[in-house]
Amino acid sequence: MYTIDVDFEVYKQLTVRRATEHVTYNDVIRELLGLAQSAPAPSAAQGNGQSPGDWVAKGVRFPVGTDFRANYKGQVHTARVESGALVLSNGKRFDSPSAAAVSITGSAVNGWRFWECRAPGKSSWQSIESLRK
């Protein structure tokens, strides 16, 4: 294990990009550098009717194929749930809605307020914040 020194602003930005406490700073840096992530551990919830490709964030399950959209500075940004992650239209994968939102805005933003989603087979969109418990 190696140690690197970073200033407080860098530390804050790395922390914002952590989806959960299970995402390490190393995971965040690997994502920013475009390096492959290690394979996630299988979810115990997959035996409860979830598809292996579903994405779970902060206890909210988004089925494979769920569409996401956000309007930022007059431009609509889109993403979709694929293979257990939120994948932006440019192909970048994220483990949290906030990390995906930060990649678009370039600054700290609450992804739960930023995105809305449409589940597969549904026609209406809803704020993902409304899905949290």
C-alpha cells in the first residue's frame, strides 16, 4: 500500500465522488483515470427477484434498462442502467447518481435531486429523490 498527500480541496472532491462508504478513494481515482475497476462482489439481494444487472444505490433498486435524464444549462443529459451501474450516453459508468452528476457539472451536486428516471415499460418520469426512503 502506498500513501499520497493531497490538499483539502482534492480530498473533498474525492469524497464527494464516493457513492457509499464501500467505495474507496482508490476506486474514485481509478474511475477518474479511466482504469478498470475490480469486479464487484455479488449482491445477496440478487436472490430476491433482482436481475444481476440491476443497479442499487442507497437502498433504491433501479432495474436494468431504467432511463435517466437531467437538464443542465439547457442541455438534456441521458444515462441508462446497465450491468449494475449508471452508464452515461458517453459510456462512462458510475456507482452513484451524484458521481454521474458531478461528471456533467464539474462541481459538487446532489445527484438525487439532479436526475429523474423512467423505469422500463413506464411512460412517466420521476425524480429519483422521490424514490428514497
